[in-house]
Amino acid sequence: MVGNTLDWNEELGRWLKPFLDRLGHKARRQMCPLYVSGLIGPGDRKSIQPMAERLALGEYDQLHHFIAAGVWDATPVETELLVQADRLVGDSDAVLVIDDTALPKKGTHSVGVAPQYASALGKTANCQTLVSLTLARGEVPVMLALRLFLPDSWTSNRARLERAGVPTEYRTARTKPEMALAEIDRVIAAGVRFGCVLADAGYGMSAPFRQGLTTRKLAWAVGIPHHLKVYPADVRMIWPVAGRGRPRKRHVPDILSMAAGDMLTDATWQNISWRTGTKGKLKAGFAAVRVRVADGPPQRIRDKGQQHLPGDEVWLIGEHRMSGEKKYYLANLPAKTNLRTLAATIKARWICEQAHQQVKEELGLDHFEGRSWQGLHRHALMTMIAYAFLQHRRLATAGRKKKNQRATASADVASRAPRHPRTHRSTTAAAMPALPKMDLQRAAA
């Protein structure tokens, strides 16, 4: 297997050249390929010291300095990752998935660590939380960004922030949706191509987040809690009749808002399969109606107190899973969009969870043992670069197989010498075949 290792290491060196050009200093250009190859190579632990031992570096000081202590700006390298990700999977039919992932930690000194809800664990735990952006097309995800969320227990403690080396511009409290919008702006500025933004209810329940996506003229489909208020699409704004006192000065809706789950009570449900998994077709019941979200300005309505007025018209989609679980979503896709397309768009978010699992289990995202802001973000950046390289190899392998299949088919057709050869239009589906779940160690072999 030594030959194979040399092969992928040589390919890694060539593929990393645009990143190395952005690093500048000779020592950094030497350490970056070593760190990335350490993440990809064998070994249960992907923290700095065991990687240095496997790479036969002797002392691990150089590798540690590169990640945790060296003075260099990661921004150009982060931008290059966006460029390479777009080359790999960027297109109008790609999706940009917003999510977060938790890194369980012990103690209180690692930057951003606090008791907080960890979706991967399904409970509150002592952990760091990273807001993530993943670009995906077909079944191929490439991670674009991992940014640490700082809980109130950190942003309210200046001494703690200084000890962890948190840059001044990140010391102000920011919500995860606010962080996500800032990263989306960075992705757009870099020219990354995608067609729709997807997010779970942790982000979708935020009206400013949804409105921020709309303001940026982006298509989106997001999860929401069942109790989020909506109006029927045909709600009308009327002048309320004042029983007494001064005449009313503002219009009010002619019907009160209701919970999203209640809005779909009388909807027509349809069983839809959106993908074939390892155990067969994945399917669930779906229903969709046009609504207006109650996220407009607040207004007192009769004796109901302050109510949010109707906002934009969007799709409300419900999902009844085979387990009995019910999920709800909003999407600003066109009114003519059919239910099957709505369902497939919503379910495209699953690929992000697979990417999180792989960068943790096989590339050691959660193995970093330093405590600083800078070290954590540089380690996360290297894991994303390693992941992008493996996706590059995966796509190249699939392309070679497809080319060989075409050559075999062409030879077979030629041997039959047809009288009237036909031409076929190429499609995205044909250019991007469905790929099996990636085994990172196999991809590196």
C-alpha cells in the first residue's frame, strides 16, 4: 500500500498548490500538506502530537506552531476553499445547507465551551458549537465554513475572551442565525454558485434569518416549529370597526393567525419517496399549502393583544414520518412548484449530517486539544480542506469510471454499425451520477 500512499500524497501536493500560494511563508507551505495528510492518513487520534509522531516529525513544535501559535491570516485560505468547493460542486442546482455541530468537551477552558444543546447528542452537554455551511450537489457535500458560536457565559466575560485569544470583532454576542447570514454573505462575495438555502428549525424559526435570505434574493426552505403562526394565503387586510373611542388608523387581518400544524389539519396528504437509501426507498407523507407567515410588524388586534401582521406568501409543508413524527417547513419556492419537488428540496439537507459525521469520525474535527480561538478555527479549516480533497478524488474516480463506461458502450455500438446514429442531450443527472456513501480511508487509498 506504500505506492498508493505516495500516489495520493503526490496528488494532494498538486491539489493544495492554490492554498499554499495563499499561505506565503515557506515554513507554512511545508506544514500545511503535512497537517492535511495527517488528518487523512491512518490513526485513531488526529490531534497534533499523535499526527506528528505518525509523520515522523520528531518534535511536534512545528506542527503546533503552524496551527495554534503562528502569526498568519487564514482569510485568504478560507477564500480559496470557497473557490475550490465551487469548482467541485457549485452550480445552480446545488444547495447551501446551514446547520451547526457540537464538539463535546470536558472542563471550562477551551474557547466557547459551555453546557448547551447538542443536536448530535440529542441533549444538553458541555461542548463547543460550530455553525456550519455545506455546499452539496447530488450526494456530494463540501464543507465551506465552521465558525464557533460563543454563548453568553463567554461574551459577558472579557477576561475569558482575552485568555482564549478571541479577536475583538467576535467578542460581541451574536445569534447563530446572525452568524449564518454573515457567512452566506462571504460565500456570495466569493462567487460560489448554489440554487437554494436549506436549514433546520433552529434557524428557520428566526424571522430575521428568513427575511435576511429573502432580502438577499435567495431561494430557501427551512424547518419550523409546529407552533409558528401563519395566515391563510388569501388573508385580507381590513379597517377594523371601532365599537367606541377614536377611529382605528391601521389595517388588520380579517382572520387571526394560527399554528402551522393546525393550518395543515384538513390538507391532502400524499406519500412521496425522495431517495433510495441503504434499506430501500425513503418515503413519508407530505402536504403543502400557500400561507403568509405571521412575521410582519406587531399590531394590536381586537382583544387579542399584539399580533404579528401577515408577511410574505410562502409554502407551508408538512411531513408525517413513518415513525409517527411530524415535521413542518417553510419555503419561498415559486407558487407553481409541485409537492414532489418541495419534498425533495427539503430532504436534501440530510447530506450535511453525513458530512459532519465524516469530518468528526474520520478526519478528527473534534480531536483538537488546544484551547484558543485561532487554533480551533485553523484546525477546522484544515479538516475542511482535507474533506474537499477527498471529494475531489471521489469525483475524479467517478468521472474515470463513467468515461470507461462510455468508451465501452461506444465500442459496442460501433461494432454493431447502426445506420442512423442518434445524438442525446446531456443533463446534470447524467453528468453527476448518484454516488455511494464515501469511505474516506478508501478514497485516500
